[in-house]
Amino acid sequence: MISGADTAWLLVASALVMLMTPGLAFFYGGMVRSKNVLNTLFLSFIALAVITLEWVVIGYSMAFGRDIGGFIGGLNHLFLHGVGLTPSPNYASTVPVLVFMIFQMMFAIITPALISGALVERMKFSAYVWFILLWAILVYNPVCHWVWAKGGWLGKLGALDFAGGTVVHINAGISALIVALVLGKRKGYPSANFVPHNLTLTAIGAGLLWFGWFGFNAGSALGANQTAALAFVTTHIAAAAASFSWLMAEWIHVGKPSTLGAVSGLVAGLVAITPAAGFVSPIGAIFIGLGAGVICYISVLLKGKFGYDDSLDAFGVHGVGGIWGAIATGIFACHNATGLLSGNVHQFIVQVIAVAVSIVYAGFMTFVILKVIQAIIGLRVEAEEEVTGLDLTSHGETGYKLV
Amino acid sequence: MKKIEAVIKPFKLDDVKEALVSIGVHGMTITEVRGFGRQKGHTEVYRGAEYTVDFLPKVKIEMVVPEDLASKVAETICNAAKTGKIGDGKIFILPVEEVMRIRTGETGKDAL
């Protein structure tokens, strides 16, 4: 039975999640040097093109097709076969299944784009396109199936992931760390000046991410209902709390509160509340947000100690924030589920298992995919191209002109 | 004719321009430039990583004036741009061989 309200809300939510990918492009684009701004924006926008096609051809079917042993969806929805205007019996049964399909597509798009934060200013564009395509097929689709599909083994185990803490953020965050390690540092890192060229752009991007995230989390209730209301509220509160705690940590640590700190913190909070949004109370959301701001701030500081070049902190914010959020869900859950604070130790353990599984799987597969691409076409641009900038050398364009 | 080039602190630009106009300078060209002298640079912190920015933003003013006005112009800029703190900038005075106004083709003092 199709509900007009649910359909309307999920269509709007899909559009909101779509807007997050351009938002991410601006968020990242402002943090690189001006000679690489277009390339950095492009890494997000190309995901809109490539992953949309991948999802239609095979992705939706691998993720939500007929379950095969809990591990992968069958090919019964290849080219959206059977995905039409009637509701699915298994997913969001009050909306046309096409609506569920496109809502899920927006998640599949932004997830590989998140990884781009770790590889900017040095990765060959063609290698990146191959990477996100293979990564979507070999990492995103299976993990999405494990957690969210009917019959998926992590879902059956009882893992809670409301809107993609594991599927989206841990997956992307861990993969980002592996990419940073395999690709190596940018030329001159860390001694040369890698100062963000336009933080106004970054602030605009962060604003769009916050706005879009209401669709991401409240939309994941898959209906215009009470859980959507809860997820909407917890999402907003966690973003605010994390922005505040990150900038306070920074203020105490370096003596000045920074704009970049405030917007990085709000993103960390949104990441952390993602798995928890429909399961925790508004007060739980405050604790998750406050924790996310401080934990992610410490994790980006540690990057300096370890010396890897996760250029825009895709791991530090999405990986670490995602892990904190997934575990915190097992602590604070109290709506439609129970966590550690409600005496459910089992849930907490299941959350830790789901986190560990996705770290190992995404990390290993990312490594393999990168090594294959490296052997066939190489991963990095030439040193000279890196110095000149990728906008001009990869795309024949420049972001800013005098005339 | 002399060319005066002054590198000053950006926030002093309006004061300098007004002082110059009031002594009869009718035109000037400014550029946003970066550089350092004794002031050296400053540090910026992004997500806890500290970067040293060696080249600080300054404004360079350029104008060509008749010989007899040159020292007065320099003195005026000096007074208007001074804060007394390190990093106030410098003034250079250079000889100019010839000037031509593009619209009319006038040369020399008439072109100023």
C-alpha cells in the first residue's frame, strides 16, 4: 500500500542526500591549494556520474537483490529489472521501490567520494575513476548487503546501523587510510605549505552537508514517521555538540578557536550520529556529539605523529567518527533497541564485531584494488604535474583567473 | 620625474591615499603584494598542524611625480603609513626616463 506522505518524504530526502555530494566537493575543495581546486571538486562530481550508472546496472541488485547466503544480493535486479512503481515486500513497503532504489543510490554515490579527501592533489584521475567503480562493486555493495539487506549476515547478527555509520563512514574512512598509505605523501609533505586556499568554500560545503544530512538520517526511517522525527532532532543536536566540543578542544589546545575547527567538528558530529540517529534520545545525541568533536580532533592531531598524508582527514573524521558512532550506538541505544546503558551488553559486543569486520574487509579489499590499478595504469600523476597542479595538467582548466 | 614605490601595511592604504591626494598627487597604482623584511612571517594553524607563512600581505603603491614633488610625497607617505611597529614598510624613489599618455600621445611632464 503506497503512502503519499512516505513517498513525498523519501523523494525529498533523496534530493537532500544528493546535495551532500556537491557539498562535500566544496568542503574538500576549499582545503586544497588553488591549483588543485577543480580536480578536488571533480572527484566528488564524477562519483555522481559513475556510481549512478553502476548502481543502475549492477549495484542495486548486488546490494538489495535476492540474498545469497547472507553475503551478497543476486543478479535478479540487474539493470533495475523488476524495480518499478509497486512497493517492495522487503524494503520501505509504503513507497514505490524505485524511490527506495534512488534513495539508496545517493548513499552509494557519496561513500566513495568521501574517500577522495585522502588522495587529493596527487592521484591520477583515470586511476581514481577505476578505483571508485571497483570499490563500489567490491566493497560498498557487499557491505551494504551485509548490514541492510534482508538476509544480510551482519543485520541478522543484530548490528545496528541506522543510516550508514558502518556501511558509509567506517567503510570510506578505513579505505581512505589505506589509500593514503599506498599512494604516499604529497610532494613536500609535511614541510611545504599545505595551507587551505579558500575556507569560505569549505564553510559553504559544511553548511550544505549539515542540511543534506537531515535527508540522510531522517530519510533512513524510510517513512514520514516518529522515527524520522527522532532522527532529525538527534542529527541536528549531535552536529551542534560536536562543533562546539571540537572548537573548545582547539581553543584550549592552541589558544584560538578556528572556523575550520568548527566546521570540521560539525561534520564529525554528523558522522558519529549517523548509525545512532533513530535509536538514541536527544540527550544521547549530545554525548555522542561532544565525544565526536574531541575524539576526531585528537585523531587529526595524531596524523602528524604517524606521518601519513590523509590530506583532508577522511580517515580522521569519517573513519574515527564512524567507529565512535557505531560503538556509541551500542552504548546509548534506547528507541526500538537497547544498548549498554539499558543493560544490553550483547548489543555492545555486536557493534564492536560489526566495526571490526568492516575495518578488516574494507581495508583489505581497498589494498587489493589499489595494487591492481597500480600494476596496470599507475596511481599517481607525474612529479611535474603534481607541482604544476592537477587542474591544468589533468583537465586543462584553472579554477581562478585574473581576467 | 621620479617614480615612488612604497610598500605599506594594507590597512594604512586609505590614510596614505588621502594624504597624497591632499598634497596634489592625481594618480597612483596599487597592487596587493606579499613579502617580508625584518618583521618575518607568522604562523597559521589548521586542524592542529602549524604552518609558517613567510610572506605577509602588503600593498604596493606606485606613482610618478615631478622631480620637485618627490621628497614631499615620500615624506607624506612616511607620515601617513607609520605605526611605529616593525613591518611598516619601505619607500623607494627611482629616476624615470620618459612618460607617455596613451590617449593623447603627450610625453614628459604633460603626461603626468
